Amino acid sequence: MNLNVAWDIWASIAVMVLATAATRSAFWLVGHHIRIPRRVNEMLRYAPACALAAIIAPDLLINQEHIQLDWANVKLLAGIAAIVFYLIRRNMLQTIVFGMLVFTGLRLLHVLS
């Protein structure tokens, strides 16, 4: 292994560690001096749901680099079934299990037909 390459890699890792530590500890170190406006604090309540939707929506809608909105998209059908189930039952664990069962059943039906 070239010594210069190893030095560059370790320097990059050290800089990333410092950057991560600085950004994650900034509010802990000076958080008591910063006041977040009430309106911003209310909007931040929706950040986890938005992040989850941003992760899940492309997986449900995009198939082989194209948006697929037809009956052949078993992920989308299972997602819709899971949403309806959650709106009825309001239980996240049951929704996950139900959605996975619907997805598995649709995949088996798709494979067998």
C-alpha cells in the first residue's frame, strides 16, 4: 500500500469525524443560547413524517427507473393496503405486518400466475 494513499484516507476520515462531531454537538454546546421560534418548532414536528415519505414513496412508485402506477406494481398495491389498514386500526406494528403479508401474497400471486 502506498503511504501517501493511506495518509490521505486517514486525513479524510479525521476531517469527516470532526465535521460530524461539530455539527451534531453544536446544539448541545450552544443550544441554550438559541431560541427557535414557535412556528418553526411546530413545523419541525412534521419532519420525521416527511423524511419517511421521501424514503418510501420512490420505492413504491418507481420500478426499473420508471414511475409505475398500474395494477402490476405490487409494492404500490401493498402500500395502499397498508395505508387503509392503518387508517382503520391506528396500530403501526399491525400495519407493518399486514403490509408485508399483502406484499408477499401479491408477489406469490404474481409469480404463480
